[in-house]
Amino acid sequence: MCCFFFFQAPATTEIYPLALHDALPIFKLAPEGLSVDLLVVYTVQRAGVFRLELDIPAGYDVRQVRGREAAKATAVEVDSHHLEGDDKTRLVVNLARKALGRVALEVTLARDLDEFDLDKPSEKPAEIPLPIPQVAADTVQQAVGRVVVYAPESLRVNPLNAKGLRSISFTEALEGMDAAQRKRWPGVRPVLAFAFGQEATSLSLWAQRRRPQVTIRQLLVARIDNGVVKFEATLFYEVLYSGVPSLLIDVPDDVAASLRNETAGIRDKVVEPPPDDVAEGCTRWSLAGQTELIGSGQIKLVWEKKIEKLDVGSSVEVPVPRLIPVGVDRAWGQIVLAKAETIDVHPADEPAGLRPIDPQYDLMPGAEVAAAAAAFEFHDDWKLDVVATRYELEEVKHTSIQRAVLRMVVTRADKITVQALYRMQSARQRLVVKMPPEVD
């Protein structure tokens, strides 16, 4: 008698060789385009893998695929990569050697942005979708990740839709991953950070181009000599958030003819036809660089003005011209008067809109003027006329003795002991003392 026993095999469970992955996509948003550096750290178990797959959002170009050492993981050895699928969104990476244990892969993506509202400052914000590239869900057992968004100072960025994402700090977003990711893109700063898990994610941003903020501080130096006044104006500019095509200044007509620009890389030209808002008696000048002006820099302008030659005791009045920055958020500056040794200078009248300062201690950072005799600071409109007077140099004494006490003691050996005590002021470090003859 035979007996047959039938056993029902349990349902098979798919075994994932990739047990876990941790992803860190870092987005760099710019007015002209969007780039992504996706760093993925895999934990490969069991037999290892020769192939990695990722889901890439439509519209991105794959710029680079390479292994990278990060977060205590070794770099995978990439042999080739290609896109699959009807819409070419499945990135398949073939490895040159089997990956096992903790390994890391980096993928660089980029796409252009056609957002007119980001090209120049606008009141209308742009809506930008940010689909997140991830490891293909059907190839891993568990997936987690963080997202960091970088943007330049010129853009104001806020999340518009963040589904399946949790806001976190930038420190938490980069914790445990490659800290070098913080410094990969100079000129931008982190603005948003999120964490995500197994559930589906979607992200879109609200971005607006900020208007430029321009500050100009002006250092105007007037060097007065016999027969000529040499002027030197240095414009220290700072442009924040967005670049400007040029800086505009109104130059007095009697200065414009002799004004010279001594700054390399800065082009100057007269604005023609003259705009309606140009200051009376002035010419509008434009100062432009090779590209838009942004950040900090300086522009040096020089000119000379002939004056009457001064005889001893004669004076001449010298008006100090005013260069007026146009279209800036803040403009202020300082005036420094320097002179020859034989000339004295002082304001002709009470200076208007000016505050006297010490030229030795109160000058703006980066300013140093030799032979400075006087200095003023201004924040609004100002007017200054200077009177220059020539004097003849006279020799003056360098040492003044205010009081002296001498004590003389005659000894039995017909010797005279002398002690001398002086209260004096001297401009010299060494003094010559004349002694009587036959003095020991």
C-alpha cells in the first residue's frame, strides 16, 4: 500500500540584493537653469550587484555618472550608463566590478529654465517644479533620503508644494553624508532642506528675482599745490542680490572735460541724449564693466584744476566739485584735503552738509591719505569752498627750556661738583650740551 503526501510550497518572496540606500540630491537653482548632484549610498547584501538603476525626472540631461567615496562608503567602478524606457527616465548604470557592502554613486543632472520672470527683477514670482531623482523603487528594499536646495542671493525662494517631505535643518540634511557637499557651489547658499522616506514625493518652488541693492561710498581727495589742485575720487561700490549693467554719476560740466577713468576693466561714456533728471550744470556718465556689476569693487577717477600761483601771504579760493551717484540705494562719502608744506587750507565759509572728522583715525576702511590736513564726511547734498594761503617757512626752535635749577658745591680740593635739572620740551631725541672748558 502506497501513500502519497502533497505539500504546498510557500509563496516565494522577492529578495533584494540592495537592502538600503540613502540619497542626497542637492539642487542648485539659478535664473538660467537647474542642476542636481545626486549622491546615493547603497548597502549591498548577499551576492552583490553589477547594475544600479535610478529614476530620472523627464527633461534632465545626464552630465556625469561616477563612483565617489563618501560617508564611509567606497566608490563604485562605473563601466557605462544609458537611459531606458519610453520617456528615457530610467538610468541604468553598469558596473565594471561587483559592488558589495557599503558603496556610493554620484550622478550629475542639469536642465535649462525658461523663466522670463527670473531674468530680471520682477514683481511676479515664478513657479518651478522640482521632481526629485531617486533610486528605482523596484530595486531596493528600503529607501530614505534628504534634499537640499541652494540658490544665489539674487533669488528669493520659498516652498510652494512639498508632498511626502519633512522640513529639516541644513546640518541634519548633511549629517552622515559627505561634508564636502557644502562647498561645491560657490556664490550660492542653502535655502531649503527636507527629508523623505518610502512614500511618493513632489516638490515645487516659488522663486522671485530680487531687485539690486546698490551702495556707493566715495572718497574724494583734493591735493592742493602751488598753481594746481589734483583731485582723486574713488567710488567703492557694493551691489547685492542682482547685477546692474552700469553705475551712473552726474559730473559737473567743468570737470567732465578733464575727468579720466583709471580703472582697468571699467568702460566710461557720456549718456546721450542727456536724461531729464540730470543735475543742473552736470553731465551724466555711465561706468560699466565687462559683465554686470555685482559684489564689491572700486572705480578710480582723477582730474586736475589749475589755480593762480600763490605768492607769500596771498590766498585763493578753490571750490570742491561734487560727483553725484544716480539711482543708488545709499550714497555717502568723505572729503580729504591734502596740501604742500608751505600752504595752509581752511573752509571759506561754514561747510554745508559736512561733518568735520579726524583724517588720521576716522577715514573709511581702505582709505589712507598722506599729508592729510583736514577731512569731512557727508551723507546728503553738500557744498565746500576752500581757501588756500601760502606762507614762508621759518626755522623754529626744536627745544624749549621752561625752568632750570643748578646746584654747585665747592670741595676742599678746589673741585666744583655741578648738578643741573631742566624742565623742557623737545622735538629731538638727542640734545647737545655745551660744557665750559677744562670740565671733566
